[in-house]
Amino acid sequence: MNETISFTLNGKSVSLTTDSQRTLLWVLRTDLGLTGTKYGCGKAMCGACTVIVNDRVARSCTLPIRSIKGKNVLTIEGLAKNGKLHPIQEAFVKHDALQCGFCTPGMILNAYSLLLKNPEPTREEIIEGMEYNLCRCGAHIRIIRAIETAAQEMKGAG
Amino acid sequence: MNEDKLQVAEHGHDEDIYPLSRREFLQSLGSGIVIFFAVGQVPTARGQSRGKKERPDFNAYLRIGEDGRVTCFTGKVELGQGPITSLAQTLADELDVPLESVDMVMGDTDLCPFDAGTWGSMTTPYFGPVLRAAGAEARAILIGLAAVRLKVPKDRLAVKDGVVFDKTNKSQKVTYAQLTEGKKIQKRLEQEPQIKTVGQYNLIGKPVNRLDARKKVTGEAKYTGDIRIAGMVCAKILRPPYHGAKVKSLDTSIVDKIEGAQVVRDGELIAVLHKYPDIAEKALGSLQVEYDIPKARFDDKTVFDYFVDNAGNSKVTAQGGNIESGQKLAKYMVEETYLNGYVSHAPMEPHAALAHFEDNKLTVWASTQTPFGLRRDLTRELGMSEENVRVITPFVGGGFGGKISNGQAMQAVKLAKIAKKPVQLVWTREDEFFYDTFRPAAVVKIKSGIADSGKIVSWNYDIYGMGSRGSQLFYDVPNHRTTVCRELKNGENMHTVATGPWRAPDNNTNSFARESHIDVMAARAKIDPLEFRLKNITDERFRRVLKAGADKFGWTPANKTPSGRGYGMACGFDVNVPVVLFAEVKVDERTGSIEVKRVVCAQDLGLVINPEGATIQVEGCITMGLGYALTEEVHFQGGDVIDMNFDSYELPRFSWVPKIETVLIEADESPSRGGGEPAIICMGGVLTNAVYDATGARLFQIPMTPERVRKAIASRA
Ligand code: FES
Ligand code: FES
């Protein structure tokens, strides 16, 4: 069913008319041209498509676009502000927490929501919070380290 | 800024998507210094001529522009292992420029020199030296120019950060940018230039952060599926239910009514095209299709017996001495069979391609490890000339050997040709599991003899279903023979699904079998596994690695075997790299689950360009290796692949990752070797050995699923 859907995307309001059952992932990637959100499995199993909706983590590959009407969506493209990387992004660069980089946007946004809920996570809590995001290249150790660093940084800043 | 050009070449941005052909490109470069190479005739750093002789064409390897930026053109691609950084680092060091001033243009067949492909840890050892020579040559030319300009003899000049200065009077200086201004120097490298030696390096051997990190953390990095060009449509292909299935009938009437959808068929290839990939995918479900399905010969459980029972001709790949006389010297004979199933590459980025015909030129963006191989296949398939086919490789989201075969690109090209518009095809995860070229399932049978002295005196090693890489003995065994059998009695290939190289092909299975067997023998002879290996390895390089790893791990002989400590070790050898892994595991005997607590890896990579990068590679290998050792195995019934997504095909997760420690043996004077693979090959062996040490249960088949572990525990002696 075609419907007009309005929501806030990375701080700007957008409105588009499309089949409201389509998933947010493909609307972002095609209609809206934001390709930083990745397709990895299409079944909410890998986390490559992770975005933030109203401050909560969401897997956009299984999220119908109609369910985000009026909501606030943050994608990887919206995380850096005026060319300045977010501390989590900084920490990923600093710790080489990526190889091929395909899982990276999803990892960063998942970490973002993790730190939102729990600004001072223990290592175990980080592992638990990241458990369902997959990385085939095996960057896990560095990702954990990056999140630890980011948490420190953000605490300092906050 | 050259950055723009890099963007275009790498990623094909909408505005200027078709830069010039290489010839035009070189003409258009304007001022600057370009060093050409004829690949295959290149004097490399060590005097040997390496590389492919296939195309003795001239190629621009690097260019120093008027803006002082250095552009490096390479047929290598960035799959995640970091050549974008290590190659830039190498070049920047030889040229004495800041790392940030190097731009990499990778995997574009129009702009970059021929390259056989990015795999097997070959980038560093084979391409690195060539690049260093080119960098050194360019530097020599620039110093020559500076000598004239500053009126100072060459030997009084030095370079730092792209500035040439008089060593005796530092205010006398000129930048590379100034030197190249208005000049158009094109030089073919003819003899081996003077490259730097240890001690002269500024960047080589230093940890640096990845050059592509910023793009990758902001979502800016473009992968093939992210590229958009005018008029393109997205394709989703109808995946047959079974390998070898043939379409009997197809009814497209429902899909024909979907606005904007188009069904395209080329023989067995059936696809729906639509502006939106999700709508194309949904439409596939409305195609009415019937198939003829071939009969299953085996499944994931019966495959091993099937191979052995139906084995056809075998080939001897290595032999020495005489097996029979060796056996006579033996005090103990040990005979075992080792099994390893199919595994999938499962890169996080599924295969993707975008194909565009324009006039008589074809451009293909592809997630591939072999842009030039793809171009060759396309020219053959389409009867087009090489000048008219261009393959561009954006960032690739992991390959591991799976992106050497380019099925998706061929499919996209066929569809684009029929549809007469640009077609982008991204495999779904299910397509990815179905069409993947799996690491082949294989059986290894080993019969070996140990003399009273603890020396291995005979070694008979038979492989079924895969090749011999990694089976070469680094143990000193006087009497040995290795055979490989890959075909059935009727001459057919053993496998019914597609198979191909998987990170260090064959070596994972061969190392698992050999290293398990070494431990079985050590236990039989009642010798500590480390001591047993040292008794049987004389190669000094290898012994150094073994000892360094054992030191780091804190290996001590146990007073009984199995010791209950859960310690294991395994050695391996891949692309000239000796590697050893030590591990500690904890096994829950009730559930059969294995916790890997700690892994130590020692390897000798020769001169390490980027130690941080090498360490990351080791971590990546060990983490990925947990998968094939513990869970990863493709289930199937004949041509029906059962695992289709990550619910049943389990990749390693955060909570599985052990403490990982890496020892890189210092060997700066020996040539660089690739670190992208060696560490992974020992994971099967080291963990089965550790599980044995923990429980006394020996697993002869990997992955060590909880079920298999429980079974082995139940039947332990
Ligand atoms: S693509 Fe959404 S979780 Fe994998
Ligand atoms: S960096 Fe490649 S999948 Fe995580």
C-alpha cells in the first residue's frame, strides 16, 4: 500500500511516498541514497543494517517503514557532526577496530546505543551487548577495545 | 586535490563515472613523474623476477603530481587485510613523503597494472618489492632534478617529508611538488634501483592506522552495492532449490503485472529486475517454476565414506625414501583417519556487481578478488576486446577466497545485456550460501611409524577430496609418501557443490590432520608434544618460532598425558611462513561446549611492514579459525544446501574470542611474507589437541560441535 511517511532522519525531516511495508533498510539505501547502512542477512541476524530509532537500536532490514512514522532515525551518516567524528568513530579509527569495514556502521551504532543505556559498561557488558553483531574479519578484540576507549572519552566529555 | 580523482577511480561517483582509459589517462596526467613498469620484467627488490608474464604491457605504477601528491596504481584490491595501508606505507617510506600524501587507486583494470588477484597472502611478498623499487626510482629522479635546481651534488642531498634539502645547509631546499611542476617525466624502470635497508626506514615497520578507516567509520566507503548510476535497475535472481536442477517450466504472469518489474531469462538464469531491490526480491516469490532435480549422491554425513569408497585415480604429490622399510624401523605404528566438512566463506558483504554497457564498452563494478580475471572471463564470454571491458573494484567487504570466482558479475552482465540497461545484482545471504564455492570436504588418512628414539620414521598420507597445500612435511621423516585423490572412479569430480579456495586452501584441513596425528603419536610414544616436535624438526627458522611461542605461552611438559590442563599446540607452514599456535581450552563435559581461553601465535613473517597490521591479521585469523574448528560446517543433502543464513551457520561471536597474544619473530633482513593467512591454519589442530589434553577425548572430525565432543567423551578409552 502506498503511503506518505514522514520522519526525522539524522536531524532533518523527510517525507516520502512508497509501499509502507517496505523495510527501512532498502528505503534508506535506495530511495534516500544513504548507503552506509548495510545489508548482510536480511533476517535480523547479523546487525550490518543497525540504525537507531528514537534512541533505541533497531535492525532496519526487518523494520517496515510504516513503523517509523514520526520517529527519529539516526544512521551512520548522521553520527559525525560538522566533519568531527563521534568519539566512538574516533576510537574505532584509533584502535583499528575494522578490517573490511562492512560490519562497521552496524557495530558503531550498536555500540552507540549500548553506551546510551550504560555509559560505563564492563568488558563483559560490552561483549554481551555486541554479541549479536557479526564480524567475519575477526575485528572483535579491537572493537571491544574501541568501545572501552569511547566510553572513557565520552565520560570525560559528559 | 587528487582526492577527487581517487574517489572516481575507486568508487565511481555519479558525476564523473567514466574516467578515461589508461592510455588517455596517462596522456591527461599533465605534469608529474610517472614510473612505468613492465610487469614480469620488473627487477624486484631481491633481484628475482616475480609476477605474471601474461601481459608485458607497460603500466604506470606510481605518479607524483604537481601538487606533490603521490598516486599509486595497483591491481590489488582492499578486502580488509589492509594493503591500502601497507602498500602506501611502503611507497611513502621509499619516497620519503608523509603517508597522508599517498593516494591508492586499486583494482581498476583500465587504470591499474595487471595483477593476478588478491589472495594467498601474496600482496606483501610479491607486490611490495616492485613497489619499493618504483618508489626508490622516483626518489632518485627527484634527487637528480633537485641537484640541478639547487646546484648541489646529489650525494649532499637528503629528503624528508617530500622536501629535498642540502645536508650542509638546510635552508637550501625544494619540494617534490616544485620539482615536478611543469615537468612531464615518464620513465620506464630498467634496472634495479637502490632501495632502503633496515635502519633507513621511517615508516616501514612502524604501526600506523588504516588509511581507509575514516571512510569506513562514517559510512562513506563505497562498496559495489552502494554504487548508483543513472538508469540502473536492481536484479534479484531466482535461486534453484538444488545444485544441478533444471527449469522445466516457468510462468511469469503474476510478476509481469507488477509495475516496473521485468523478468529476464537466459537459460537457467532467471531474474526479476526492478528499481528497488526489495521489490524485485519479493516478486521472485510470485514466479511459478518447476524443476527437474537430480538424485542425491551423498549428504554432509555420508560424504566422507562416499569419497573413500568411490575414490578414483590418485596422484603422488610427494615422496622420499621407502615407506615399507620405514615401517620396519618403527616401534609403534599409528593409523588414523581425519575428517573435515564443507565450510562457507560467508563474507559480511555478499557478492555484488553492477554492469553497464554503453556504446560498445562494458563497465563492471564488482566485489571481486580478481578484477583482471573477471575482465578476461568477460572478454571470452562476450567476445569483446580487453580495451572495451573495464572492471572497477570498490571496497570489498571480505573475500577469504570466495570472491575469486565471479559468478555474480557474470550474471549481472548477462542480465544487463538482455535488459539493455545497467543492472546491479547483490546476492541475498541465501544466494551467498547457495552459490558459494565452499572449502571442500575432505578425508585424510595417515599411517605413520615412530622409532624407539622418538623419531618419525615413516609417514603415509592419503588425501581424498582436496589438494595438497599444507601437506608438505616440515618434520624430518626419511620415508614418506603423500597422495591426493580428487576424482571418483568414473573420472568425475568428487564434489556436487561448487568448491574453491578458502583462506589458505587445503592447509586448514591438512594442518588439522597432521598436527592431530603428531599429538596422537606423541601420546603413543609418551613424549611431551613440544619435545616430540622439537625432536623431529631440524629447520632452524622453525625451531626458533616453536621456542618463542612456547616461551610466551609458558609451556611446560606435563607429568601425564592427557594432563587435564587443556593445553594444546599445533604447527603449520604456509606461503613460506612457519607458524605455531598454543591454546588453552576449558571443556564442559556435560554439554560438550568448548571455551577457548587463550591462544598464543608465533610466526616468522620476515620484514614486517606494518606490525600493527600483522597483529590484526593474526587476531582475525584466530577469531575466524574458531568458526571452522568449533561450529562451521555446511549441511546439505545432495545438491540441496540446508544452511542458508546465520541462524544455522554459526560464525564466531564476541563472547568466543579468547585472549590472543602474538609473537612476530624479528627477521628484518629477510623478505616480507604475507600474514593474511598462516595463523588460521593451525586452529583445527591446536584446539583438538587442547580438547584432548583437557578431557582425554580425541576428536577426529572438525568442527568440534558439542554433540561430537559429547560422543568422543562417551567413547574415550
Ligand atoms: S541485514 Fe539486518 S541484521 Fe543482517
Ligand atoms: S570488518 Fe569485515 S566484517 Fe567486520
